Amino acid sequence: MIREPSEHIKKASKKVKILRMQTDEHEIMDLDYRITIADVANSRGGHYRVVLSEEPSKIRSVATCNCQGFLFSGNCKHIHAVFVASREETI
């Protein structure tokens, strides 16, 4: 399940630069999934990859990022930035 971000993560996510993002919807075993894949800029000139996989009931919704923040805490500003941007993209 995608965790609720802390206030610190919410604030920091406003500064995240999304380089590329694609959102698609897929049906897998009679469940509709929304998949978002994004590359976000890191402070060293490279990028991190964020993947969101969501289904309507949120039971099987997961998010991952290859930054160290996610590795240590299970959540990060990059995931929140992509989550918010993916919602704005479809509104």
C-alpha cells in the first residue's frame, strides 16, 4: 500500500523536477490497474525512477523509487511528487 507522506515529504516534493512521466491503465485478471512510470531529477545531474501501481480498492497499490530515501524509509519526496502530478495529468 502507498504510505501517507509526512509533512516534510509533502513540502520537499514541491521542488522535485519530473523529467518524463507516462501513465497507463491496464486490466490484469479482471482488476483495473493504473501504472505510472516517471524519471525525476536528482541533485547529482542524474535521475531516479519512480513506479506507481494502483488499483481502485488501494489494497494492491504499491510505489517504489530507487533513491536512498525510499530504501531507508519506504517513502520519499519523489513518489509523492509523481503521485500528485499523475493526478493532475488526468484531471
